Amino acid sequence: MAAVVVGVCLLMTACSDSGTVAAGDVFRVEIEACAGVSHQRATAMAVGPDLVATAAHTFETARSALVRAVDGGEIAAEVVYLDLDSDVALLSVDAAPLRIFALTAADDGAEVTIPTYADADGVEIKQATVLRSVSATLDGEGRRQAVELSASIDPGDSGAPVVDADGRAVGMVFASSRRDDRGWAVAAAELEAAIAAVADEGHEPPPSRCRS
């Protein structure tokens, strides 16, 4: 597995068009920063009956978050897992049983899609290609198993699933290149580890990252 240091744009503001999702449920996450004046948006993907995953960097200075379904409905949510090294956040949501994305390893050269939902206009389905699996850091911080993509990734795409031809998620978007059409996704194995940690009876939810 190659090792790369990703010098990237973090993807936290809105940009998407309408479309449909066929595999699992995708959500918009609206995040209020600790200062109460800066708002961010990201995408989230269903990974459990009442659990959605998104990029942890969007919660680094978050006071609260609202999850919104594709039909526009608001869903109560609580952050139950936050790991900035792997860039995985998990939120428990008060929603009907979710259509869950099955997780699998990425195949180099595979054609994939990226359903993103950061904007009120709805879900946009982007086309992408898996370039390779890598061990990545974000500007030298937080090593994680990742998938490098040939893709046009925009602000707000963080947390979007990278979906193979069988509807399985091979990763979750966390960053894009500043120079060309490349992006990076947290590998499915990192998501599986996070889900297993939450299922552990000894796991405790993370404290608020806002200063008291």
C-alpha cells in the first residue's frame, strides 16, 4: 500500500445538484460551529440501523449538528464516535430503519459513483474511478487507510459514500486535491473499525469539542 501526504482542501461547504440514490440512504449534515456564527455542510451515509457516518473534520469545532433526509425532513442526531486520525464520525439518528451501505474493499481501476447531498437542491451522483489504495495523512496529520480517486470533488462532499457497481461502499470522501481532479476517501476498513468500536459496551460518546 502506498503512503501519501494529502495536501488538500477540506470539504465542508455546500455544492450539489439533484439526482437519485439507489444503494443506501444519504443525508445532509448541517453543522453549527462553536462560535455560533459559522455553519458548515457535509454529506452522511447510513452504516447501521440508526447510525450514519460522515467526515470527522467537519466536527472539529462543532457545537451541534442537524441531519436532514432527502425529503427535507429534520432528524435528531447525536455524535457517538469521533476520530480525527481516521477522519470518521458516527452519529446516532432518530429515524426509521435505514437502508445501510454494505462495506467492501476497493479494487484499483474500478468505476464508482459518489452520491453527495450537501445542498438543498438534492442529491448529485458523481462519476469517479478508483486509482489505488493508500495510507494517507491530511497535511501530515492523522494517518488512515484511504482510497485515491480520479474524481471532481467539491466542498460539501465530505462524508459521501464511494459506491461500487454492486451498490457497496468502498470508502467515504474526506478531501480533494487543490491542483487536479483527484480526491481521497477513508477506506471501508476504517468505517468498519469505527462501527465495531461503537458496538463495544465499554465505548463512551465523545465530549463536546467546544470550550466551556
